[in-house]
Amino acid sequence: MNGQATGERDGVDDLAELERVHRPVMLDQVLHWLTPVPAGTWIVDGTVGLGGHAAALLAHTTDSRLLGLDRDAATLALAAHRLAAFGPRVVLRQADYRDVATEASRCGVTDAHAVLFDLGLSSFQLERSGRGFSFQADEPLDMRFDVRQATTAADVVMGTPEPELARVLAEYGEEPAARRIAHRLVAARGRRPIRTTRELADLVTAAIPPHRRPRRIHAATRTFQALRIAVNDELGSLEAALPRAAHLLASSGRLGVIAFHSLEDRLVKHAFRRFAQEGWTVATPRPLRPSADEVRSNPRARSARLRVLARG
């Protein structure tokens, strides 16, 4: 297999185990909207993750090739393991999907008949990466997709001035108690460093009076989302990637984007509307949702939204 796919498999030693820990979201809808792909043409998965969508797309096409990008070297190595059966049909690169056009050009991809961005975290990142994406385990407060990057979530928590920290929590987490949480974190960091997910989750929970805590999600959920988005500049990457992906589409090609929260979905919706004014077609006027059966079997899919853009 071509490309860069380094890193350890972190205990996932065979395909059956890999498939058990990762179920690609809205797979049936992705296949419906992004296939068929003409033989000998390219598919681009800008967030290849563990390779679930990529494997299914390749299996449903004939002689097509796939360029897969991901910022996370560990998940990219797992994707390489999963996609090895497709041999030279797969090229993997460790890259931010904002660089989709540059990476495509380097691989000789002038146009693509299917492009997919799945903006969600993988099961591996949440449960096995050890980088603090979840508060379910006590881990270092890292949250970097690409560990070559300097800034961690701990750096953001420890070094951001209180007004800016409150803005990050309010804007990226849509957290109603952003100012209260920011004040609590700044006071706490003055006493000792905040370095782990458990410390952060406990401080956030304590900052919100019990009667104001959300009922359906953990009190720290929005804060964790906000910090992850800030650390990885996720909205900046998405905003840059969408027009580059749209222009990479071949005639009749389609771009599918799976978003998991309102900030992402709103950005995609508005971008697609702009593209529609320039000649593209919004194939899904309303976002598609996972089926009730999928949500029952995979609760993480419940907030997923798929939008599809078609060219010409």
C-alpha cells in the first residue's frame, strides 16, 4: 500500500476486532449517495479514520482508487491494516483534510467522483488513544488529532485568558455556563495545574449548579467538545476544505459530509448554499438522519447528519 501509514495498532490485531470496535456511521446512506463510481476513477476520503467507509466504498466499486487522508497517525495505521486487501487501489496520507486539493494533486488526482468527510471521532480515539477525548477514563488532557502539533488541551486550559476561554466554551461548545466554567478553571489553575480529563470534568461539573446541569448529557460534554475544536482548529479546517473538495469533484461527482453537532452542520449547510449559486446542486435539501435501528445499535450515531453536494 502506498503512502504514509505509520504507528502501532494498539492492541487491535485482526480485522474482526477492528470492525467490532468501529462501526461507520450512516453507511447505507453514504453508499446510496456516493456510489456507483465509474471504473478506474478516484474516491477521496478526507477523514479516513479506521477505514470503515473507505472499505465499503471500495467494495462497492470496480477498479476505483481511493485517496485517504487523516491527521491521526495511529488511526491511519489501523486504516492501512483494514484496507490492505485492496492493495494498490489505496493511497493513504497523514494530512489535514483542509489540504485535500494539495494531496490530491501530489497523487495525480485531478478530479474525484466521490468525496467524503466524516467529521466524527472514531471509537479508537474515544476509547483507546489515551489522548483525553473522553471523560470516561482519566487520561492526559491532550485532544490532539496530530501529536506532532505543539498545543494540547491542557495548554489551552492553562494558558488562555479568562474572557477568551469563556468565548471558546460559548462559541465552540454552545455552553450556557461558559463564563461560570471559565472563572472556575482560571481560579483552579492558579492553585495547581489542570492536566487530566478527570480533573477537568470534575471542575466543570462543580462550576454548574445542580439544577442547571443538562439532563441528557454529562455536564462536561460541551466543554470537552469546545476544547477539542479549539485545539485542532476543526471549524477552520472544515471551512477551508469544503470549497477545495467541491472544486475537486468530477462532473456528476458528489461530496458527502457527515456532521455531528450544529456548528459543523450549519457551516456545511451555508457552504452548500453558496456552491448552489455557482452551479453545483444540493442533492439533499434537508440533512439525512441515521435510521432508528442504527441509533439503537450504535448510540453514537444519534446526532449524525449527512448532507450531499453534486456537481453538474
